[in-house]
Amino acid sequence: MIFAHPFSNIVVTRVLKPLWKRGLSKKQEVAVWATAIVSTVFPDVDLVYALVTGENHRFLITHTFVPYAIFAVLVIVLSYIFAKKLKETRKDFLEPAFIRLLVPMMLIGVAIHLATDTLGAPVRLLYPFSNKEFMLIPINSFLNGSNLPKILQYYTTPFILAFELFWIGTGTIILYRMIDSNIYLRKYLPKTLGFIVACAATMLTVVLIV
């Protein structure tokens, strides 16, 4: 997937909202949404390295569960070790229970990114333990010609095009409906989302064309 990564987890986070929203402050709610969006595009930070080295960024360790699982375990363990000190700060974002909520939200975002990346491109999900490549849906453009730019081949594959449009459309509707109910969402989230989408789309487009 290219442009729809952040929108996909907006939809999933909204579906899961009854499970995470109870007892959260408005600011904490914003943090959950921000975590959902950022985690869904974060694996693509490896694009900088890929552009410099020429490697396929979906074959790097940043496109596996390994670093994120290690990070999640570390954060949860530390939240228990320093639970007392965290509570003494009396800050919403440092509450141990809230930290333990953000961790699975982060893992869900990463999982969505990795799973949807298998649409149109191989991903080494088990690297470094295995170099096996996973690809759910191959690119099958309705346009003739293997010399077409990759991004054009991608977006002229009917299922992939429909899939991206679904996430973008549904995610946009959900985003703007919920912004009205939270002043912090209304103030910060659209700009954050726009910046992330613009950066991710630009970098991914360069990689696909090159």
C-alpha cells in the first residue's frame, strides 16, 4: 500500500474504540489516535536508508515484527518497574495503564502496515530469521507494457486501487467526523496527518518510480 497507510489504522482504531476509550481524558484520546497514525507509517522510515543504498526497503528489518516486539516488551517491563514513579508525576501520558494501552495500539498499526505492504510487493516479514518473501496480491495492471512506471502499474491493478480508495475514503470520513468532538483533535491532528501523508507519499513515490 502507498498512500492509504495512515487512513487504514484510523478505520481500525475507530472500530476498536469501545475497547480503549473508557476512562481516557481528551488529551489521552488524541495520543491514541496519534499513535495509531504514526505507527502505521513508521516502518517506512527505512526509505531514507533504502534511497541511499539502493536496497529494497521491504527487505529490511524495519519491515518485520522483530524490532517492534522488542520495543513493546521493553516499554511494558519498564512501565511495571517504574510504575510508582510514573504515578507520582500525575501526568496523563505517563500513567502506567495508559502506556500499556499505547503499546498494543502501536503494534496494531505496525501489523496493518506490514500486512498491507504485501499488496503488490514482496515483504520479508520473518527477517532476519528467514528470507522468505510474502506477497498477498501481485501487481496485475490492466494496462499493457512492462516498462510502465511501477506506481502506474500499482494503481492500475483493479483490486489494489479499490483497496486503497476504500481506506482513504473511509478513513477521511471517520477523521473529520470525530474532529468536531475533541478540541485537541481539531487543533493538532489534521496538520499531523497531512504532514505524515505528504512525507510518506513523496518518499514512496520516489522509490516506486526509481
